[in-house]
Amino acid sequence: MSTPTKLHLDRAHLQQLLRQMQRIRRFEARCVQLYQEQKIRGFLHLYDGEEAVAVGVMAALQPGDAVVATYREHGHALAHGVPMAPLMAEMLGKAEGCCRGRGGSMHLFSREHRFFGGNAIVGGGLPLAAGIAMADQRLARGAVTTCFFGEGAVGEGAFHETMNLAELWQLPLLFVCENNLYAMGVPLADSEAETDIWRKAQAYRMPSEPVDGMDPVQVEAAARRAVEHVRSGQGPYFLEARTYRFRAHSMFDTQAYRTRDEIDDWKQQDPIERLRRWMLANHQLTDAEAQAMDTAIAAEIDAAVAFAEAGTLEPVEDLERFVLMDTVVQEQAA
């Protein structure tokens, strides 16, 4: 474990952390509404409760850094700078979406922002992140690749293979395990003999540490320490962010594996309310500023929904576009 990193957090930066977490929470709340209206189809995995992890980590990254996420990736995309309007359009399957409506909730992507999106396969993003980091290393880009995954992924062979190669090759790769205690519906203690996930990195001689994933300030401090290590050429780093999702695994989850009391106890650590209360008590936020922030976020979400609902569906004749490599090459040549 590393020594603590002290952050110089001014008022504006703290407000930005709060704003970003609220944007994610309210974006997803609107997605739930649209899902219930059957305007969003398929699976929908919400990040409600885990916002401090994405926001804290992204605050430590630079624009040229790459991010590989999980299928619970709305928060990662928003925190990494992907605009809300094309994200919402993607959720509704519209051609104006960041993946032309072909990816949906689980497969967001933005080449411009080096956001390499979600992956429906548990642990599937890990080897992809290693490949991106290797390319950046060989091209001397000075970029860091951050790979997010849940604690359920540590039981996959791809996790161990990627960890091993990342350390052997000293890849510029930051591993961020979002430990929300349940791999879908399996309690961590029922699936892993070692429940301190960060210790698994020690088997690969990789520096690692746990962090309170319900506190964006602590997450950012740990992430800055980790990114500095990686960017300086010292190889990969591993963070275990201990967090909790307030909503079900997906919209189809009955949550029979946990109690309402447990959820309510964790909600007492809500990262948004926790930071908001502290900022109000310590004169880092006024009631008027909080209200203005709420109003601006509501307007942004309304505009994103309007953009998405006014969007178009891709025509049927374009069904085979981007499917076979020769059609992609032909389009690029044209």
C-alpha cells in the first residue's frame, strides 16, 4: 500500500466532482423512466451508488488517456467527457447515437474521447485494455489506459493472464476493480477465498491498494497516485474501489440475494449526499449554487432526451454496414 496523497481541492474542483456525480445519477434516473416507457430496450445496468469511482478516477486522467469499461458504463462515459446527447440517443437506439444506435446501453464507444466502451462479457475488457496500453507504449504516446471491471471478473482466466502480462511488459495500465460485493447475485465471500481483492495484485508483484469507493475525493487521491506511477513508466497499478450499487444488477433482477436493510445501510454512505452535506457545512457550496447546479443538470438531461427522441432509426438497407471488414474499408476509401 502507498503513502497518502494530499489533494489541493479548491471550491470549483469540489463542485465539479459533485456536478459530475449528479449528472450520472440523474441521467440514469431518466433512463429508468424511458425504459419503463419502452423507449429503451434490452438490458439496462445502472451505476446508482458507484458514481464516486468513475468521477474520482477520471479526474486524475488526461484527455488523451484511454478508458475501457464494463457493461455498467454510463457513468464512465459521462465522466470521461462523452457528451450526454449522443449517449442518450444511443440508449434509444437512434442513428445519432455514439454507435449509431447499434451498441445500446452495454456497448457505448467514442473514438474521439478514446472511450473503448463496455463489454457484455465479464472480464472481457481486460485483455483489450492490455492491447491498447501496449500500442500506446510502443507508439510512445505517454498515455495511460484505465480498465474498469467488477470483482466478479477476478475469477476469470483473462484477469490473471492480463495482470501477469501487464506486469511482465510494464504496460501503462491502471486496473480499477469496482468491488460492489455481488457478482450479479453471488456474495463475494461465496466466490472468492481472498476477499481483499487488491491483494491478488501482489501475486504479480504489482503495486495495489484499496480505497473507499463511496468518496470521490479519496478515489481521486488514490487515482492520481496510481496514474503518476503508471505515466512515469513504472508499470501497471491496481486499485480496489469498495463501493455498492443501490439498484438491482439489471432491470430484470429481483435482488433475492440481499436485504432491504443492507441497501438502506449503504445508502447512508451515498457519495452524492455525503459530499453535498460536507460542502454545505464547510462553505464550499451554497444553497443557491446547489439549486443552480440542479437546474442546469435538469436542463442538460431534458435537452439530451429531446435530441434522442427527435433522432432517426437507421434504415433497414444499412443493416450490413460495419459488419464485414471489406464494407468498412470500402466506405473509408470512398
